[in-house]
Amino acid sequence: MLDNGIVDINADGFLDIYTVNHTALSSLLLGNGQGTFRDIYEYWGLHHQEEFPGLEDSLVEPEIKNESGLYIFWKERQIHIKFVSSKKSAQSVSGQITLHSPVKIKSNFNCEASIESNLLSPGIKKTHIRFEFDTEQSKGRLVIQPDMAAAPVSFHIESQTPLPYIRIGRYQLNPSSHHFVLRLKDRHGTAWSDWNRDGLIDLAISNGGFRGKTHQFSLYNNNEIFVNLGKKFNQVSDLIQMKKTPRRFFLNKFPKCLY
């Protein structure tokens, strides 16, 4: 846990708690005034990616009941792609992953994988990973560790794999196409205020600076603004356009970055 906010989120007179936790799963805890709390994070619209709620990094993997599918999820800052099949198939399950970060393949069980990377600018690599699972086997797994966990991860799954077969995050949601992008937030801090003067506390979240390379990821790393609707937060970051703008200065000849 990196930061937390202690405020009355639902205006019931009792203090509540919201934690931010870098790229990992957070908590939104409603207090009842008697010293106990109920976690409502799942229901209040604070997921890292609206298209794929439940994408956040976790210490445990989703429950998979041996139902055939290609399961994609984050666990311990690593991307796991797990292949499960109830029967052998001649059709391949393959695709390509692209991300702007150095990458290590930590494990590839019943899966062929190859990496190709090129340097875009000092310190920024674009990495392509081609993978293909052995569909003669009932199970396979590819585990990838990006250097920057919050860098967007682009997937292209070959079209012979049906979309209902692709299951993303702990809710095992299906993408709308064979090309999709997964984005975790690197949430660092919170600020709370009733910005629209409706009597409900709204939320601003500051995100990390990609190790001083904010300008390289400016499309994906802006801070976030959420308006409290009473039983849910609504993200309005795109309307407000609260962008990060790096400013360089030098101290003892070493470059620093302010946000």
C-alpha cells in the first residue's frame, strides 16, 4: 500500500478508507461507525481499466475450473497467459504481444515464445513477443515480466481463437476484438474535495512518472479525476485533461524530473 485517504465517501457520517497500491488491487472500505469496514471497491468504478474491471495486479491468480480458454491476468507484477483445453486440437492458439518496456520471459510451459526488441529512444524499448501454445497438450503457460508494469500491453490474438475463449483478468471477461490493449495504473497518491459542490467528496489520483520518462508515456499516464455520484465514482479525467508535463532541471549535474 502506497497511500490512503480517510474521508466520508458516502456522506453517512462515518469515516471510510481508500487505499492506492501502485498497479495492484486497492480497497475502498466503508465504515459503519462501529470499528468494522466493508470493501466496496468492486462496485464503485475505480478499476484501473473500465473495459476490463478486475485487471489489477494481485498476489493470487483467478480461479480457473479447467474450462477451456486462454486466460490473461496479472500476478505479482507479471503477465500470465494460461492455456487450458479439455481436448486436443489441430488449431493453433497464438498471437503477439507488444509493449514499450524491456521484458523477461520467466516461464514458458508448452508454449513457444520469441522476443524481438528495438530501441525507440534512450531507455525506451519496444518489445514484440510472438507466442504459440502446443494445443496437443491440455495445459500451457507463458509468464512475462515487463520492466515497467504500468506500460500499456497490446495483444493481438490470431483470429482462429474464438473471442469467448479469451478471458481477461479475475472476472475472465471477453474482449470485443482480437486486438486489445491492457493498461494498469501506477497509482501513487490521493486528494479529496467536493469540487462540484454537490455535498459529496470527489477524488483525484496522482500516478507515477515512469522513472522520469513521463513524456514517453503521456497518452497513458495522466492523473485521474473521479466525481462521486453517491453510490459510484464516475471518471471525468478526459473532460478535465489533467495532464502530466515534465520539467527538467539539473542539480549537481544529474537530471531530475518534476511533475
